[in-house]
Amino acid sequence: MLLTQKNYTQEAMDIAANVSKDVELRHAKWLVSINHHVDQSQVDKLLSLQGKFCDDVIFNESERISRNQRILLRCEQERVKERRQLIEDRQKTLQKVIADVSRVAERVLITKLETQSIDKLCNSIPAFDQFASFAYSPSLSFSKLTQLMSNSHQLNSTIIDLVANSRLGERPHASKAKSDAKVAIGQIGIEYCRRLFPILMARPMLRWSDTNTKSLTPKFWQHLVLVANVTRMRLEAAGVEDSDCGILIGALRALGNFLIINHFTYAFEDALIEVMLHYRNSNQNELYYACVDVKPNTVFLSNVISKFESHVTRNLVQQLDWPTNVSHIKKALLEDLDQVPVLKRSTYGAALAQARAYAIYDGLSRSGIFNEKHKSFWFANVQISREALINIRMNMPGKMTKIL
């Protein structure tokens, strides 16, 4: 059974709604915080690119110390008493500059998200709609998967990379699979391709190589994987025949976050230039000269994510040309974006609600910042049982390539 079908008092429902807002905001702050990282024991190393682009990130929070903290500690050790006031004044100046730049960067990014089309926000939208048109029906075939790959160099490369780094790549005569995506999907198997393709299509959409955000991208990626796989698991538990479509539903629901963080660096750089010019033109020389020491600060991103993630995701969903046979996928996504109460949703929409609730809880709880007093209200809001939660966690939904 997917839903617990419990009846709650209006007071309990009101509390649950307030708790949900609080948890969603806390999750947005967690996503953009450099102080918290993904629990590596739950990460699927084959699907994530953090090993390639994020090697210099320390994931053990007990060992983590930021560059700014090291500088401040060294400052405390080396500075002499007569220089203390000078340094303190300098820090205040720098903090003001960072606050000004962050405020402008938030405005710049919001304007971009509000005014630019999805085509401009995203260099290339994968053919999720084309994949959906045949993936969840008897018409799924290697020839259709091959055609989909032939239209996407990124997908082609991602599949070859997956096989090359898996145990499949260690098999005798596996060299051709490391260079030919057609051979690679043959080794993966058609049923497993149905499950993995939405994740592999989404992976290149995240700017893994951006040095300003590479300490954050693993969290954004892991959230997508969790939402996708748990949606599938909940549909499977409900006895839905095409439960694998939950992967596509969950992956699409998390992509709005990708488009926001992808534009962080551009927004911050544009804002820094704007603020510098303002300081110079207004003869605020001390502030102007301090701009050279400003490093990108992601704190303001949590506010942008909270307000515009759903907006961006909706535009992405509407941009796709949904075939009639998968209209239920689009419906599930819109139900979640419209925040339809879970008892009034379709099975697919309810599964998505439960998956997002679990993914948010998983990320926050593993960092030790989920308020346990909120737990019962948080999950009651999506009508998921304690037994279901235990089963999900035991199956380690962050790891999807266990058999490869």
C-alpha cells in the first residue's frame, strides 16, 4: 500500500504544513552550505562525477576546515596587538562588500530565471519526452535506444564512461564496449537501460567542473538520484506495472536545482563588476579596493532555490513535448509543483511526494540537522508509513548500479 490513509485533525494538518515549509527552507540552505557534505557511504560512484571533478573536497565534516577559516586562524596566531584594530576594520569592510555583492547577485540570478527561456537557461535539454514515448511500453528496443544515443553526443559518452568504469569494463573482450555505446547498452541490458537512462541523460546537465560550486554539486546530484530511485521504489510497492517511470519522474523534478546552481558563477561575477563600478563611481575607494579579495559566496542561493526552483522546473516540464501515452508522468510532476495534497494525487504524484520527502530527510538527517521533533509531521504530510521508511533506507536508494 502506498498511502497510510490516516485521517488527521485540522490542527495536525496545519502543523504539518508549517513544518513542511520549515524543512524545505532548511534543505535549501543545506544544499548550498559549504559546511555540510553528502554521506559518501550512500553515493553511487558510477553515476556521480564527484570523483572526477571534486577530488579536493574534504567530505569528512570532522576534518573539514575552509580556506577562510585557515586564514583567520593563521591571522589570530601571527597578528600583533597593535595591528588588531586594522585587521578588524578590514574584515568589516570585506563583509560589507560581500553582503552588497551577494544582494546584487541574488537580483541578477532571479531576473535571469524569471525572464530567460529554458532553452537559454539550459544549453541542451535531453530528449526526455522522446525516451518516455517508448521506454515504458513493449515497444522498447535496442534500436530505439541507439537512435536516442545517436542524437546526443553527451549521452553516448556518458554510457561509454559508465560501462568502462564498471565491472562490465573488466570482462574479457570488453574493449569494444568502451568505445561503442551500442555495444555498451547491450552489455547493460535493455531492462536496466530503461531504469538508468533518465539518470544518465540528466548527469551532463550539472556543471560539475565549476570550481565555485564543486563542493556543492555532489549534494544536488545525490538529491536527484534519491528522488528518482525512491519514486520508483514507491511505485513498485504500490504494484504499478511501469514503476521504472518513477526514475524519470523523480529526475525531472530535481532538475530545477541544477539550472539554478549552474548560473551561480555567472550571476556572482556580473554582480561583482556592477558593485565595483558603483563603488568607483561614488568614490568609495576603500570598498572598491576590497573587491579584489571577494570570493564567491553561495549563501544567497538558498533563498533563490526556495522561491524559484518550482518555477524553473515547471518551465522545463512544459517545454517537453509529452506523448499521450505518458501524460501521467507530466501530471505527476505538475501535481507536485502545484503542491496538490497527497490524498488527492494520482499514484504517480503521491509516490513523487513521498520520494522528495524521503530525499530531503535523508540529506538533512545524515548531516545531523533534521529536527527530529518534525519527523512525524514531515512524513505524515505525505502519508508514508514507518515500515516503508525503514524498507527504503535498508535498500540504500542512493546506489543504483549495484549489479554493474
